[in-house]
Amino acid sequence: MSAANSEGTKIFGHDPEAKRKVVNRLRRARGQLSAVIDAVENEAHCRDVVQQLAAVSKALDRAGFLVISSSLKECLENPDAEGAPQPDELERLFLSLA
């Protein structure tokens, strides 16, 4: 699967390091979500479930912010690129995570 938006522009442009970081954060979140499911199935204390949920949420937020910051960097470096995100679109995306 390609990392592209609806217009076909690559999310990470020429930044494979940013892509690697996002994928690592998402994998971490997937593991943490599995731990939440296990905790609920095993009737863990609510404190433990909430702590795991907070960890999942934080990992997802960080991945989302990294995606947006990578897009912003790409937008600044190549503002005239076809399908490049516009600043107002990036602001909306940022606020959707805030």
C-alpha cells in the first residue's frame, strides 16, 4: 500500500525517516491496543485499562502530528507541487487531532 493522500501526493515526500517513525508509533499503538483488549477481557482494574487507553491515544496523536508536520515540511519545501496540501487544510487536520 502506498502512503498517498486522495490526490495521489505522497504523504512523506522524500522523508523515509518520518515514515519509519510514524509506522513505529502506529505499531506501538497496535500493541498497546491489544493490551487494552486483553485487560478488558481479563477484567483488569479500571486504572490499568485507562492507563493503557491513554498510552494508545498518545501514540496515535503523536503519529498524527508527525504526519501533519511531514506534510507541512513538504508544503514549505515544494509549495507548487501538484496536490500539495494547502496551509488551511493542514490547519484543519492539525485541529482535528487537538
